[in-house]
Amino acid sequence: PPRRQRQTSITDRDVRVETRNAKVCQKKGCFFVAQHEADTVRVTFKDYGFFIPTDSGGKTVLLAGNFQRKALSREEAEHLAEDLGEEAPKDVPGFEYAIVATGVSIPRG
């Protein structure tokens, strides 16, 4: 019989990526939304050990961290939208993809 290939998860993996910082939490810079083409992922910071400038949106950044799939409640989705200065989403998928960053490099200027 043919051998079944083992599926490998794309989550819970350490990553290093260059990405566009599309949106930043406007309250204190405690997370941002990374965007590559149509795909987005929310980036938080390990143990809330650092934040990024609230005016760093639109820049290309380098980051290292752990890629995860996390549960997302309606309340959390509403809170995140508020922190981004947006309206709450009508439909919440129940999960989000996220990177818990251990480091972020933002170019000056």
C-alpha cells in the first residue's frame, strides 16, 4: 500500500520574516498587523517585553518570533479593532494567525 505522508503543521514554528507593518495599535504600540499581499497576521511581543512606535505603520520591518494559531473571541476581536481605531468586524472566524515576536527591527525615517 502507498505510504501516507505525515502532515506537518505550519503553526508553532519559529520564523524570521521581512513584512509590511500595515497597522499599529494606536493606544500604546503593543501589537501590529503584518501584511504580505492579501495575507495578514497579528504580531504581539513576547511577555509584553517591548512595544513599537505608534507611527511606524506602513514601514517594512524585520521580525523574529513564533508563528501560532490562536483562539479569537468576539470580545477580543472588538477590543483589537478598537485599539486599531477601526469598527468591530461583523463576522469573527473564532481564530487568528499570530506571531509572538522576540525581536522587531524598524528602519529609521
